[in-house]
Amino acid sequence: MSKKNLKKQQIIEAAIEVFSKNNFQNSTISQIAQKAEVAEGTIYQYFKNKEDLFFSIPVEKTKDFCRELELHLQGITGTFSNIRKFIWYYLYFFKMNPGYGRTLMLEMRVNKSFAKTKAYDSFKNLTDRILEIIKEGQEEGVIRKDVNIFITRQLILGILEHVVTRWLLKGETYDVLEHYQDVSDLVLHGIGLSKGE
Amino acid sequence: MSKKNLKKQQIIEAAIEVFSKNNFQNSTISQIAQKAEVAEGTIYQYFKNKEDLFFSIPVEKTKDFCRELELHLQGITGTFSNIRKFIWYYLYFFKMNPGYGRTLMLEMRVNKSFAKTKAYDSFKNLTDRILEIIKEGQEEGVIRKDVNIFITRQLILGILEHVVTRWLLKGETYDVLEHYQDVSDLVLHGIGLSKGE
DNA sequence: TATTATAAATGAACGTAATTCAATTATTTG
DNA sequence: CAAATAATTGAATTACGTTCATTTATAATA
């Protein structure tokens, strides 16, 4: 890594620490500068402003998220198994990275600027991937032809976001993976009486 | 209304206008004071701080939300019809109150302090109501006995929050009620092949 | 290596906005 | 009507993001 990028990385490391302890509002540039052992002005050489620095944080982590998901999906056949694995992995990743979760779920995801960030581009891979799985399922005939695949994706992402957000707001006091089976079952079969998988 | 509460109401009215035009961060006390025609210091007589004022805003609106939902559910029999109506009404309310939506969905719902507010207490009525509907459905036998009713609630609230949040982030450029049928169908039947309702 | 040119880093200074508080004005009470 | 109490005010304080003139480090050149 070049010398310039090294210092940039130094600042990001410090920002991660500060931003995931407090939130955006309560984190200060001077705290970050101190932790990174640079002057406050230096930060503005590398980032347009506080928000720009904030949005630079989850880029790498989100790439990891997608890369490792791909690995976990390898060798799994069958649409339902893939969806189950997707749900499991999604919850697992946040369980292992609660700081990332707090920043992404409680602050970035609800910010209008987020859609324009690099982290969002990475995150889009994730949502594209689940759409692909749904599409394949429909072609294979295990998913009804008359369901809207985009709404299906929203169902899956919706419950996952809700479950993770709730867990974070409750201070991560229980295991977010606890109900992964129930979540999968509901998504796959709905709440009505079913003839089984 | 007492004279004291009148002035408090005056401040809240002004705050609603200012906070739903800009967001929390970009709204200033001085803007609100000007609109309410009081001095900045007066605001601190009625509210602990900016956040406290912010959280006082959605209390009344949320009460309306619950009250009107109850009205819409009147005279509907059958669990599935009730769930459909709940979903329709939820989307409808945000369609009619986008300013409230932006404040509640994008700012309050992801704030740890929200759970301690009066608005949250009102909102809880809403989530209690859907749980009740689900419970009744299970007792009547139209909902599978083996589904977790709490996770079922999370499924419904999850997709609704996701749909509304997406719509708000996209600048309310389409009709959020557009896919209400698809959403209901998916929640009720899941994505797997089904023998029909 | 010495000199110059360019880039990076600094932190004091500035502007903005939340919050406080001593002084002022309005209202109630005896 | 005077004294006591409560409400209102806005200037002062404080805190923080951002800028910029100056200094320090690095690279280029001869």
C-alpha cells in the first residue's frame, strides 16, 4: 500500500472505532483525529467531510460480506436450501459483526445519501444474489409462477432487516440466529395451512 | 386547553413543519423558534432539549394511526381478510402522511431512545393488534399451529417497513399501495407451491 | 549534495447551532 | 395595589465541523 493510502487507512481505522462506539451525531472529528494521530485538518485532505468519512467505513466489510456469502452458497443445490442458507448467513454475519450492523442498519440504510455510496454498490450484490436464487426457483418450478419476484425479495430482506434491527435496538442481548428456522419456514411456506415442502 | 399547553402546542406545530421539511440534523432550534414566534430559550422551558422536542412530534399522529386502523378493521370477519386490511391500511396511512413516515421510519424507528417515548407506546398498540389477529387465526385453525406467532408478526411488520422505507428513500415517486395485493398474497401463502386459500 | 518545487500536514481561526442563565416582563396572590 | 411568583427573553457560552495561511516533509533537478 502506498504511503498516502496508509494514512487514509489509519484514519478509517480510527473512524470505525469511534463511530461504532458512539453514533454519527455523537462522534467528533477531533476524537477521530486523536485516535488516528493526525491533525483535524488532515482528515479533510482525504475526505470531503464528516459524512464522506462515515460512508467510507463499510465499503470493505460489505465486500467481505458478499464474498463470504458466495462461499457459503457453494455446493448447495435446490432453491429452498439456498434461501435457507442465505437467511442463515445474513443473520450470522451480523451476529459476528455487530458494530458494522449498528452503523449499516441503524444509520446508513435509512439515509438518502447511502444509495450513492460505494458500500451500497457492494450491498447491491447481495440483493441481486437473492433475486437470482428466486428467479431460478421459479424456472425450476418450486416457486409459484404467479408471485412477484421483486416483492418476494422484499419479503426476505424485510424480515431480515426487521429481525436484525430489533436485535440491535435491544442491545444484542440474545442470539439473533435463535429463530433462523422459524424465519426460513415462514418465508418459504407463508402462514396458511400448507401441504408441506 | 390551558395557556401553558397552548404555547407548547404552538412550538410543536412549528417543529412538525420544520422537522418534516428538513431532517433532525438540518433543522435548527432558531428556525423552530421563529416559526413558533417565541424566543429560543422558551423552547427549553417546555422541552428538555432538541431530541425531546423531536420525539414529542409523532405522539398525536400515531394515536390517530391506531384509532383509524381500529375503525377500518370493524366489521371484517376472517383472519386473512383482517390481515389483508391491516396491510392495506398500514400502506395507506403512510401514503397519506409521508412527512410522518419520513420522521418515524427513517429517523425514530432506528433510534435507541425511541423505545422510551410516548409515540412508541402508541405504536405498540399497532403491533399488539396484528399479533392478536394472528393468534385468533391460529385458534380458528386457518393459520398453521406450528408457526411462531412472534416471528409471523416480524414477517408482516418487516415487509411493510421495508416497502415503506424503500418508497420514502426513492422520494415517494410511485404509489406505495401499488403492490398491496402481491404483498398480502406472499405473507399469507409464502413463496412455495400452494393448494390455494 | 544542494537547491528548488511540489505535496502533505498542521492547528489556530471562523461560522454555525445547541444550550444556559441573568435580567426583564407578565401574571397571580394577598 | 404591592409583593411574590412564574414565564419569557436573547445575549453569552460552549462545542463542533470546516477552512486556510503557514510550516514541514518529500521529490525532482542540476
